[in-house]
Amino acid sequence: MKAKHIIDIIEKHYPLSLQEKWDKCGLQIGHQDQEIHKIMISLNADNFSLKEAIEKGCDMLITHHPFLLDPITNIDKDDFMGQFIFQAIENKVVVYSSHTALDKVSMNQWLLEELGVQDICVGEDGISYYATLLQSMSMNDFIRHVQKAYHLEHLKYAGQVDQVKKIAICGGSGADFLQDYYEKVDAYITGDTKYRHAKNAFDHHILLIDINHHAENIMVSRLKQLLEKEVDVEIIEGSSPDYYHYL
């Protein structure tokens, strides 16, 4: 199956027209006419994921976070970006990424579905989603529920509420959308929060839960399931470890 046909299937679900202006979705490295026999899906387009794909005999790497999101100033084989480019080309690995296009269509729905919700809607920003829990919970029970659902060793939270029924979520760095949900939901879930976001949650009586950026790793298994229905190529999951270590 040619890379172009696989890309067409991905972009049928996640059109490049949906990506944010600053984003770099789409083909990162490689040729669309290349025959693809095995695909690996990973959260990150980095040297770890590329090496894993090569070692497992894959000739296509599909990621959420794009390799080209960082500016390329030169192609130095001793630099981490140069290493990635050389390794991908030398080993004939096609690299493709779907970032904010996938975020707007699936990421936050997938995250919400793990929590058990109904009445899922898209937020005004076009990326975050909100919904109603199937059953309301106390704040502490909901925090434990979130931690278990996303298999998190650690999380942090701010704010105080008695009960949680209405929730909103934005995987990745969605903390600035918190202000859109004041007095509209009981809890807002995202990653990469800062001190000011914690203060705002406290001041506006909303529970803010930081599940860290790596929770987006849910896309690996979910995208695999989606593509396996339409792509006649073996697909495997990359390990995509968290960049952070927690004590």
C-alpha cells in the first residue's frame, strides 16, 4: 500500500485545513509513492520513536506531535534534528504527523470517553470539549477517577468544589482555555498549567486538574484502532515514554 493512500485515509478523518495556523501537520519526511508494509504510531516524532520504528521493521512512522514544529536552522548529522532527518531518509521511513487537526476531531473526545460521559460538545475555541458525567462525584472521588482512567502516576490540581458533574477537557497545553469555562463546568482538565492558572481556578471556584501533556498518548491505541479498519498494512504501537520522570 502506498504512503499516499494511507495519508489520504488519515486526512479524510483529519483534514489539514483544520490545523492551527502555527501548526505543521502532514508529511514530514519521505515520498508519498513509497510502498508501506508496516506502520508504527507514536505520540512524539523524536529520535527515540524513529529508532524504535526502524528496529521493528517499520517503513512509516505516524505521530501526533510533528517533527517540523521546531524550526530547522541546518541539517547537521550531529544535531538531534539532523540525526532524525538522516535516519529517516537512510532507512526509508516515511514520517507523517497529525497534531491540531486530530485534536479538533478526536483527541478530546477520546479523553472524555475514558471518563464515562454523555452529551459531548465542542467548546467555543474549537479544540476543547465538554460533557456531563454519567454520575456526579465528590471532588476527591473525581480526582481519583481521572488518575485511574489515564493511568497516571501523578497529577496536580487546584481549586475547590463539592461535586463534579459537568467537565471540560483539552489535552496538551490547553490551560488558557480555562477562562472560557468559568461558571459553566465544575472541573477543567488539561496539561502544562502554570501558577496563574491555579490561582484563577481557586478564585473562580472551579477544579483544575493537570494531567500533564503525555496523557495525549491515548491517541496511539485509538488511532491504531481507527486505521486498522481501512488500512491493509500491519500497524503497531510505539512505546512513547513520557519525557518527565516523577518522584
